[in-house]
Amino acid sequence: MRSYKAKSVEPIRLPPRDRREAALDDAGYNVFNLSSDDVYIDLLTDSGTGTMSQEQWAGMIQGDEAYAGSRSFRRFQQSVSDVMGFDHVVPTHQGRGAENVLFGAMLEAGDVVLNNTHFDTTRAHVVNQGAEAVDCPVEAPWSAGDSGDFAGNFSLERGWEAVEAYGAASIPVVVLTITNNSAAGQPVSMQNVRETAAFAEEIGATFVIDACRFAENAHFITQRDPEFADTPLAEVAREQLSYAEAITMSGKKDALANIGGFTAMRDPELFERCKQRAILYEGFPTYGGLAGRDLEAMAVGLREAVEPPYVQERIEQVATLGTLLEDEGIPIVTPTGGHAVYIDAAELFPHIPTGEYPGQRLVCELYREGGVRTVELGSFAFPDTDRPEFVRLALPRRTYWREHLEHVAETAATVREQREEYVGLDVVWEPPMKELRHFSAELEPVA
Ligand SMILES: Cc1ncc(COP(=O)(O)O)c(C=O)c1O
């Protein structure tokens, strides 16, 4: 049963096939280059693309746009304190702004940061400080098929290997990303949060949580860990974060806002350093690159994110999309994670070699066949790594209905039927920073 209904709608249309063909050509076989007018169902990302509630819009009208000390900041601060348990908070324009502020205040050149899996911008900000980003994922999420209950976990074994390799003194920060976006959105168990916190303490590192999808992660814990079966979601959400010394957050995810982010911490001295950096990069520490109304949207959204009906429907919708795709014979990572379904394109297109980007071909064909925009997170997005050839279908929050998901599954079924016809792709242009190439590179079918 849905716990909300639509009050305001946005028209969408499936452009005619010849328009989609032309748009794909003009976009250089890269769907980031498409105009959103040419997209029917947009599953490119769940970041900032969701639908806000009437309470969030009502809050925005009351945004206090004072440069310093605004009421909106105080309301936002109270929400962060109530929902996440942190009293020192620095707002930023989005999650990567929070990473810049926090890591800039904590890291020095030559440091090493451990993370279950660094999200791209997290890795980039660690590297930008002259530090090294080391991933410590458990094995499970790296293939389609059963990935286990908490496949987003931090591998303590890998953590200790890193300590042996680099020395504890070189590792000032250990991060846990919940849920683990780069590992198919898989959740992290409470036990793993506790153990990773203890590990960080033992090696003298500060334990940071990347809390972008903290509410989704908490929901999985209530569903999969008997210890928390009867614990209210909001309590589980808070307990996870209670083990961290600091958090980074993208408000575009589980603060249910279209823009915004923040970092929060317990140490007043670190707070002070972060505020100074925020002034340099984001704006005065009571607005952090945001309008007062954006702070209001996050203040309300954070409270809504831990309401059980919302988060349960959210996770179930992702699972439903997964089931619809599986019913059509599409190989996906199961059980599905919190925000997206991941298709294994290498398994779907075994005749397209890795060097010819089977994932990007799938992305293009989903668009060509059904106007569905998705994103490749395999060898095109992450060159020179051994990532699986995943294509991610991320669901915006509170936005699409079952009929939309059925259209996606039918589109995927058509693509699967025609798979023998598809050849791979060649990159014909890429920007100087290869790590960022999937945003703007251009491709064409191999001869
Ligand atoms: C786990 C994780 N961390 C950090 C970020 C960065 O957040 P933003 O896009 O708001 O800068 C993202 C965004 O997708 C994310 O998924």
C-alpha cells in the first residue's frame, strides 16, 4: 500500500523512435549528453532527483535567507541532532562539498584512508589532499547472483592487511559508506559498523561514516538482523551513526532534498577547523553554499527519511524492479540494494568483450528501445580497474509508479531478445581526466 499520492505532476513523453536514434547519435552514445526532454524514464541517478513532500515545500516557503544565524539553519541543525545524533554540523552545497571540508581538515599528503568502498567523489577528495584511498570491501557484491545479507560490509581482514602494508600511523581516517553505493548499493550490518569502529579505535584512526543512505541502510538492518527486528527504524538509524566521530552526507539522498549536503562531527576542535574551511569553499557556516529554503527542505526530509512507511516502500520498489527484470531473464545482483538495481552486462552480452564496453552498449540500447536512461558503472566509467560490467538503474525517491517499472522491464526484455545484433563501442573522444570520462566522453559502434 502506498502511503502517499501525487499532488503535482510533471509531464513526460516517450520521444518517437527516430528522435531517440538521432538523440543517441548526437550524444555520441553517451546518455549524459542527452537532453532530459528526450528521456522517458530517467534512472540515471537517485541523487537529488526525487519528489519532495508538501511539508518540504511548505518549509521552503519559510526559508530564512539571512546570511548569518538564520532560523532555517537552526531548524536544520535540530533535525541533524534529533535524527542523526550530531550537534556540530556544517552545511555544504552537496555531499562532495562535505568531503572537501572534512577531509581537507583531517588529511595530510601521504596519509592513507580506508573505506569499505570509496564512492568516486570521496576517492577524488582523498586523493586531492595528497592521500591514498584504499578500498576494503568484502568479496560478495562483485557478481550477479546472491550477494548475501550485508554485502556492503567493510572487510576487517583487508583492513588489517592495509595496516600491515602501510602502518597504523599512516591511516588517520577509516570510512564506512552506508549503504555501499559502489558495491551495488548493498547494506552494512550493525555488527560491521561496531567492528569497524572498534578497528578504527584500535589503530588510532578517526571513524567517519558516509551517511548518504543511512535510512535505507537502517531499514535493511531491521529486516535482516534479528537483534533489530523490533527496534524502531529511527533508533536503528541513530545507533549506526552513534559509533562515528564524524559523518559526511549528501542531502540529495536520504535528506530527500534536490540539493544540499553537510558534514557533522563530535570534536569541537575539528568542527572549528571545518567551519573555517567551509567559509573558504562553501559560504558562511550557517548556510554553506545553500539558500535557507534548501536547509528547510533537508530539515524536513531527514525526519521523513526515517518514517518506516516511506523507507519500506522505497526499498520494496527497488526490489520490485529487480523482480520484473529477473522475470525477463535479465541477470541482476540479488538481493537488490537500497537505491538501484544493477544489471551484469557482461553476462547479458557475453559476445561483447570488456574492451568494447558491453555495459555502455546496454545503456544505449535501453535508451534507444524505450527512452530509459541508466548509467554504466563498469570498464567505461572506471577504466583500468577490474570492476564488473555493471549497469545501474537508480530509482529517484517517491517518483515513479509500477507502470513505469514495467516499461523498463519490457524494454530490457526487448534488448535481451535482440542482443546478438549488438556490437561493442569504441571511445572516440575522452577528456584529459580519464577517471571522469563517463560524464562526457563520446563513443561509436566498433567497425
Ligand atoms: C556514497 C556517496 N558518497 C558521496 C556522494 C557525493 O554526493 P553528492 O553527489 O551530493 O556530491 C554520493 C553521490 O552519489 C554517494 O553516493
